[in-house]
Amino acid sequence: MTKLEIRAVKEEDKEKITDLVKEFVESLNEPFYESLWLTLLESYFVGLTVKELAFTDIGIFCGEDDDGSLQGMVVAEIEQDLLKRKFGDISLWYVRSEARGQKLGYQLLYKAIEFLKEKEVTIIESNVREEKQKAVALFEKLGFKKRYTRLRLTV
């Protein structure tokens, strides 16, 4: 792998990006709901082609190597809280193990942050698993601060 290009996901990436999301979700020992993911992805692509339905509050970006393989991805979207305040959310940030250590994670996060800044959000949040300390360190390097701890109970 030599050169990595950071770009918006295109419709022809559908299968590759779905494989990447599945790999990411399963790496967290979580179930992958493909139909739910494909519904989101289809909405995104419709918005890219039908400007009146533009899905302007979400950006899906990938890192593609020079042989056309997708090595990483990130989703940046604008959400509203109960008080109708807009904020940015970064999710599905993932870099394949063979592409780690090449600054791809940083480049993807930076692209997501720039997208959200262009949309004029003033707060950007993301959830990162506690055990992913390298990821936490990278977010902190980009200016993120720990705000709270999220706990889970499986019953």
C-alpha cells in the first residue's frame, strides 16, 4: 500500500463500504444489521443524485489505496438534541489493521471535522470504546475532551 486518497463514498463503493462496516462492527463483537445499514446508505446515495432530496447532513468518507481497496472510513453527521441545537457526530470510524500506523485514521477524522465545520456546527462528539486508548489519544490530539463515561448493562 503506497498512497491513500481520502474521498467521499460513491455509489459504486456500496459493496466495499458495506464489507468495511461489517468488518468494523464485528470487530467490536456486535451484530451487523445489514438491512439497516443498506437503508442508510441508499438514503445517502439518493441525496447525492436528487438534489431536492439532498442528504446534506451526513458525509461518508473513505480512504482508498492505489489498487482501489477501501482501507478505512468515517461517518460525519449533524444531529439535533431535544432543544433543537445542532451538533456534529462522528461514528463508524474504522481503519483496517493492515493500514494502521500510516496516519489514515487521522486523515479520516480531520476530513469528518472539516465537513462538520463547513456545516457550521459548533460542537462535535463521538463515542470511543474505553479499551481503544490509541483512538482516544488521537481524538484528544485533535482537541476532543472526555466528557462523560457511558455504561452498558446486558440483561
